Amino acid sequence: MLRELGPLLRYMRRYRWGYLWGTLACIATNIAAVQGPQILRKTIDELERGVSRERIVFLACVFIGIYIVKGIFLYAQRWILIGISREIEFDLRNDLFLQLERQDANFYQKYRTGDVMARMTNDLNAVRMLLGPALMYSANTVFFTVGALYFLLRISPWLTLVAWAPMPLASILVQYFGRKIHDRFEKIQESFSEISSQAQENYSGARLVRAFGREQSQMSLFEKLNRQYIHRAQGLVQLMGMLWPTLEFILGIAMIITLLVGGHEVVAHRITPGDFVAFNTYMILLIWPIIAVGWVVNLFQRGTASVKRIDEILRAVPGIDDSEADPAISGDALLRGEIEFRNLNFSYGETQVLRDISLKIPAGSSLAIVGPTGSGKTTLVNLIARLYEAPEGSLCMDGRPIRKYPLEVVRRNLGIVPQETFLFSETIRENLAFGVSASSDEELLQAAEAAHIRREFEDFPQGFETMVGERGMTLSGGQKQRLAIARALLRRPAILVLDDALASVDTYTEERILGGLRNYTTTSTTILISHRVSTVRNADQIAVLDHGKIVEIGRHDELLALDGYYASLYQKQQLEEELTVAG
């Protein structure tokens, strides 16, 4: 039991005093509960011998008082123990979110978004039920059973022995069904993760699904996954459907034995009628705790299966961390922006993507990277942002290996506009200000002006307070890219990376944006990735990547003189422009 709860023990220790007070309230509840049948026993025996009305009223008041006390302590234990389970759920959810925020890109290639969401919701709820109701009802069952058994043995050891004879069978059944429930619930959670992933991908890609007319096939796939989930859930229901009636049947046998043997004991004058009533009352009161064992077993097996799935996330070690960072570098350090690649080689698994990259980008200068699709351009800038880890010593910033800088420093000094623009379901203003802790209206407008998007946003009915919808669905592709550029500029980064960030705008708008960038980022190191010569021609350096290697490097005129890939790309685009103008 402790082994299965191992990952949760550090959370439970935080609330050890709460668990202590909750346990004491639980003990007090059950001490009061086991006293009720004793008052019944005393009342019936005194009635048989003859008793005054005042005595009966007194015993009735004691009986009522006992159950008032029980109710108070029952409320206290529920408030404390269920409250603790909610607090631990809160702590776990925060830790899970923090852990997910720390993970590198490889983690999200292994775990699908829907699977992660299932663990954050369904599994977390199962753990809460384990730490709250399951523990509380287990404690109540144990304490009440121990107390009831003490009084049952005092009434008649022989009657107790024969009445409890079927109970070992109940224990065997609980263990057998418990293992089955655990295995089946793990499979149910796996199915739920698959359904969540399928739904999330379809919601995110709804326009693509409709555009390709794949609604019916996606519905069929979802129905298949849903049917599998229902089938597995029904299997668990069948198990529970067998467990509870079986426990009730065993308890029914115990009650029949109690009535037959207990009645004979009364006739033989070995126990009093009051003892007989009290004994039967204890047996009746034990029905719910023992039946609750089946429900608690279900909660425990669900919870422990979910603990395993949550612990898998909590134990995931980020592939990129600050373990090699220089502690002397503070988190708010500013970089000049000098970048140097030293014989860098990089692979995704067995696939080598970058080969022998040696390149120096002086602080405040601009570098453009061009090359065919799949040549490694995006990978190169992802290494600068430490989204992937470059081999040791192969990438330096301001003369130091990049690993010597805390991640916070590297990313705070970096403004990146990725190929795929992501916007949150918030206002334009909130999306613009996402990368900064605070910004004035003037700074926000300046960034929007530099990205050539200010006037368009101001013309919207609600201006910068306009909601952009999920993933910015209410904006055009060009508007989303320019918003992302403004968001990066607002950070005033030491290093600005534009990864094909002007692909969705026309050449006129592109020229306006590039002009705005030159005025806005006079001190920033700028890295441009593009397939357009018009975007990169004014860069201080232009590097041509092909099959992961730098095959050409120089300024625009120098590369044209080489008559290589860059010159060929320039000639093709010049021809395309002439044909477009010609009509």
C-alpha cells in the first residue's frame, strides 16, 4: 500500500497535522457510533426488569446525545480529510503544470496533448478520490469494525465466531476483484487518453478536416475509440456489479447465522434479549462498512493506477536544464547578442541534420539563412533558443558556451517568430504583451507600427481589445505573422529570430516590415530565415544551407558572383517577378 502511494507521500506529509486531527475525529465518530447499540441493550434489559419513565427519558436523551456527538465529529472528519484531498489535488495540479512547462520538445513528441490532458483531469480526479473518500471510509471501516468486534466478543464470543465465519471469503473476493479492477482501470485510462487526443486534434484541425471532407472518416475513428472505451468501462462495471452483490450475499448469510444461533442463545438464557438486539444492531451497522469495502477497493485501484500515470509525468527529467549553468550569472543578465557555432553537428536520433557548422554572428549584425526545404535552417535557430541541446562546446553566446547561461537568461534575451504562429484565445493586446511582464500603450503601439499592423488593428471595431479566437482564427495568416513579429519586438530582444516569418505577406508589406525592423532593432542581432531573396538581400551575412552544411556564405553581391545556389534562386525569383508584371 505505501509502495503504491509512494509518489504521494511527500504531498501527504505537508498535511500530516490535518491527517492527525482528521484521524482523531474519525476515532471519536466511531466511538460514539459503537455506543448506540449499548444504550439499546441497556434500555431493553431494563424494560424487561421494569424501569421508570424518567429512566427511559434519560436513556433516550443519552441516545440522542450520542448521535449528535457522532454527527459533529463526522462533519469534522469529512471537512478535514476531504479538504486535504482537495489541497493535495491543488498542489499536484500546480506541480504537474510546472513540470510540463519545464519539458523540452522531445517530451511532447512522446506524449500527445490529449494524453497529457487526460492525466491532468481524469487521473488527477481519481487520485483525489483515493486521498479523500477512500482513506476516510477505510479508516471508518477499520475503527468501527474494531469497536463493534470488541462489543460483539463481550456479548458472546461463540456467537461472534459463527457470525463472522463467512468473512474470510469476503476478504478473498476483495483481493481477487481488486487486482482485476486495477488492470481494467489502467486500460480504461489509456482509452480515455486516446479519445482525448483524437478529440483535441480534430478540434484544433477542424478547418483542415472540413477542407478535405474527412468528417465522416474522423467520426468513424472517434466512434471506434469511444466504443472501445465503453467496452472496457462496461467490463469494470461488470466486475463491480459482481463484487457488491457477492459481499451483500455473504453479509446476508452472516445475518441469518446471527438470527438462528443468537435466538437459540437467548432461549438458552446465555445472552439477554438486550444483548441479542445489540448484537443484531452491530451486525446491521456493519453492513455498510463492509459493502463500502467494495467501493473503497474500486477507488484504491483506480487511484493507484492513476498515481502511476501521474508519477510518470512528475518523474520525467527535462532533456534541457540549468545543471551546467554558471551560478554567477544572474537571471536578469543582458546579452550583447554575439553567436558562434563551432564545428557543430546535430542529429535527431539516428538522422543527422546539421554537419560541421562553423559560423560567427557579431553582436548587432544580421544573418540571413536560405536553403532548400529540410536543409536544417529551423533546427539551427532552435538550438540558439535551446529548444534542443547543441553538443557541448559547439554553440557559444558572447564568448561563453550557451550551457553556461541559465535557460531564463537565454530565452529572456531572445525574441523568436516561429514558422507556425500560435496565438492565445485572448485579445490582440494580451497576445502582443504575452512576452513581457509589463508594457506601456506607447511601447505596444510602436511595436505594432514596426510590424506594419497597427493601423489594421486600430480599424477593428474594438481595436486592440478585439478577441482573436482560438489560435487566432479570426485573423488572416499575414495578420497573425505580423502580430507575432510585434510580440517579439516588444521584448526589445538582444537576438531576434524570424523563421520564415514573412511568408504570408506580399512583397510590398514585406518591404515595409523590413524597414520598420531596421529602425526598431538597431542594436539587436537579427537572424532571418526565408526562401525570398528580397527578404535577405540586405543582411550583413547570408548563409546557404544544403543537406545540413553551409555551402555558401557572404553578402548578396558576393553570393551572386559565386553563381551557385543563391544566384540560381535569385535568377528564378527575378524571372517570376518579371512574368507577374508582364501579366
